[in-house]
Amino acid sequence: MGQDGAPGADGAPGADGADGEPGKDGAPGNDGLPGVDGAKGEMGPKGERGAPGVDGADGPAGEKGLPGQKGLGGIKGQKGDKGSSGVKGDRGNDGECNIDDFYPCNCDTHVVTRHSQSETEPDCPAEFTSLWSGYSLVFFEGNGYGLSQDLGDAGSCLEDFQLMPFMQCSASDVCRHGVRTDKSFWLAANQGSDFTSKPMNNIDEILPHISRCRVCMGTKFIVTRHSFKNLAPECPEDFSQVWSGYSYVMVTSSSTSGGGQDLSSAGSCLENFFLPTFIECLGRGTCSYYINNLDYWLAQNQETNQPGMWGMGNVYSGLNDILDQGVSRCVVCARNSL
């Protein structure tokens, strides 16, 4: 056998073979760079309410508040128990009884109430002793019915001021204090009235509008006399003047209730004249002057010879005309000691 010959020249490329089987998955590549933010999606549905969070720590203490308004006067306490009897006094000296030496005297005790129509408490008349001082009550109104107080009697001088000094009680063992329809009326201090102003509800604002009074006791009998003129009359014989003033008759409220004065009482002779004479307080806790509340005074008896004048009525406009031609004067007199 001969030796192998030299390799022949490369043949022409053969035709492409058939596709082979897919290779196995390669190992995961490295993370690519972050993509651009996508557009904002629509709002999803509201989630369920979460559980309450843990209470936070206490905050710092707040600043001290302003003082509150002064409260209304409290209800008067119950009457205390009767005290024990005092020690029996020593027997007095025997008196003498001679009919020739008998002299009458003012041995009875008399009580009179005086109203200042101001914030100042008035003084008692001479030889009278003060029992107490207070606030000048004119009348009450409850459920449309009125109860007036004689301004010359002790009941018109209450020691404490309450907008509503009384309460309403029913048969069912229930009492209500400060019912909205209940009213109290008080003599006014001359502080000026504004019928257009808002009713007062602050006790410090109300008190300067309430007249003060004093209840006095003495042995002198008191009587009041009215002149029906613009001059005060003189006291009867054996009587001395205590004060002079203006002849006050009665008051009425916006409803049908009201009350009047005994014209023989010192309460029918007020020492000052101004309008309105009284202020109205309501169960809802306010006081004010109301234009439909009316005062009544004794009128002067004007001398006139013109026929028909008695039925026409005279109108006095302005304080000067009222004092000069309208309101009657009066005098309070105390009987002299005999």
C-alpha cells in the first residue's frame, strides 16, 4: 500500500442543518435600572376603620380662666330652733297708782317702712329704731295673678334680693323655682331707663337699679295725708312731719295684675318722683323696664269753671308739667308724745 496523499482542498459549504433543540434557561441576569414612574392611578375604595390608637400623653395645663359672674343670692335658710328661755328677772319695785297723776302716753308699738328709691339705705324717723334693711318689693305675679305689698309695711322690705323670691308648688309634691311666667316687681333706684336696651341678666348690673329700704319700730302712731295740690299738706294737730312726697296709688303690669297702696299708709307717700317707678324681673333670670307697665298717682284737683272739662281729661307732657300741675303731694306724720 502506498503512502497517504496530501489533504485535498476544502469543499464547498454544505447546506444549513435542521434547528437544534432549545437550550436550557440561562442563569438570572443582574437587576436592571429603575424604570420611569408610571401615571397616578385612580383612588381605591375607602378602607375599613382602624382600631383606636393608644392614648397620647397628657398635654400641659391651660392658663387660668377669668373669674365667673357673681351668682344670684341663695334661698334663705330654714328658721332655727327656738332658743332656751332666759333667766327670770328680779322683781321690780312697787309702783304708785294715783288717779290724779295719770297721763296718757303712746304705749303701743308701731312699725313703718321707708324707701330711699336709691342705692343708699334710708334712715329711720326720729325716735324710731331700725329692725332691718333690705330691698323694696312692690308686688309678685304668678300664673297671671298678682299680690301687692303695702310699701309702708315690713313685708315690702326683703332682706335678701332674688330675681324670683318665690316658687310655684303643685299638689304632686313638686315645686318649681324660677318659672318663666313668674314675675317680681321692685321699686327702682333713679338710674335712668332705656326701654330699647336688652334686659339685664347680670346681678352686679341689676342691683344698682333696685331701691333700698329700712323697717323701723317706734311708739309714735304714723298717718299719711294727701293734699290734691302741688304743695304738701300740713300735719294734723299734735302730729309732726316725718317726710313729704308724692301720692302713690298703684301699679299694673303688662297683664291684668297689679296692686295698690293704702292711702293712709306711709307707703302711699314716696319721697321722690320719677318714671318709671318700678322695674320688672322675670323667672327666666332677667330684669328690665317695660313701657307697658303703668304707675298710678293721685292727681291734683285743678280748679276749672269750664263746662265739659271733667270728661275730657288733661295730658301732662314732661316732668315739669307733671310736677307742677299733675301729681298730688302728701306728708307722713307721726303723733307727738303726750
